[in-house]
Amino acid sequence: MELYIDDAEIKTISRLIDLYPIDGVTTNPSILARTGKDPAEVLQEIRDIIGEDRTLFIQAVAPDTEGIVEDARKISEVFGKNTIVKIAAVPEGFKAMSILKKEGIRTCGTVVYTPLQAYLAAKAGAEYVAPYVNRIDNMGYEGVATVKKIQDIFDSNGYDCKILGASFRNCNQVLELCTYGIGAVTCSADVIDSFVRNAAIDAAVKDFADDFRKLTGKDSMREVLK
Ligand code: G3P
């Protein structure tokens, strides 16, 4: 399962990229707005930090098909081949996805709340679809179950479209989808850190270090190896 950071804060991205096996960064207009900075500069800084080989997701903002297609062409031109254009899974967006597919511009159907939205995005040529797990939960429906249903639709219809699970509030939501074999998730720093936030893990790591120090007086293996 691919793992992305759903954030545009440079410090946060730098820390996570340094520590974890991260495949890239996803953004949307609200995430960019939270930085309070020029989006062109922030996105370029993110591209510089993650390098050319990791994937950057950037959302088209224009409301009509023509505008979405123009946004997507510009995003693709400025940020390179490992950039995927997020497009809202609404009628104007599906049309844009079909046009962009023919041009070889990679897209992700986003703002996905229902399985049939995901079906339409996949059929229109999106490479990814992004269902919003926690927002679906907050509406009183089942976010994880919705994503599993989307995966079943793709499998049973033979759609070559990956799910990018989004909008998580806890690691259990991610765990269930990882177990089910979905293609990708994007998470906040807090959720990614929570994969290993556990007192038992910390205690075990500390015990090993303490025992080694008691035995050798040293903090590293290289200090004792001849
Ligand atoms: O990228 C879109 C998705 O991650 C939204 O998440 O946290 O605003 O529900 P959230």
C-alpha cells in the first residue's frame, strides 16, 4: 500500500520524509490555505523536498470542465511527470478526466463520498480515486465499508484504478484498509505517527538500549565491534 502525507507544512513533510517510507504528498486547496502562503511557492518547495521520484498530488480548482483541463495542463507542465491532478468527482470533473486521459495527464477523482462516484471516475480514466473515510463516518455512514465496496467494484469490473483512501482520524481506519489491500492512503502526520505510538514499543526499545549499556557501558554496536 502506498503511503502519502496529507499536508503542505514544509517542516512536517521534511520530518516525515526523513523518517518514514513515504511515497509522496497530497494537497488540496484547504490544506494549502492552512499554510497561509503563496500556493505556487509552497508546492514548489514540496516538490523540491520530496524530489522528482515521489508523487505530488495537486488539485485543479476551476469549476468548469474547460478550466479544470487548463488547470491540469498547467499543473502537469510546472510540476513534472510524477504529479497527479486531483479533480472533484462531479459531472464536469468526469468530462475533464476523459479529456486528460487522452493527453496522458494523470488524474485522481477526489471528494468521493459514494461508490458510484468512484465508479464514474474510474470509467472516465482516473488513475486514483480518493474516498473520504472519516467524513463519511461523520455523516453516519461507514467510511471503511464504502472504500471496501469501491475496491470490490474495481475488482469485479476490471478497472485499473487505485484507491487513495483519505480523511483518516485514527490508525484503525488505515489498518482495515491496508488489510483489505487497497492501493494507497494519505494521512496527516498525527495519524502516521500513531502507527507506532505505543508505550510497549517505546519500553521495549528502551530496555534493549539499557541492557546493552549495562553490559558494555556503550550506546552503539560500532563502539564495541573491533
Ligand atoms: O485530501 C482530502 C482529504 O484528506 C480530506 O481530509 O481531514 O479534511 O477530512 P479531511
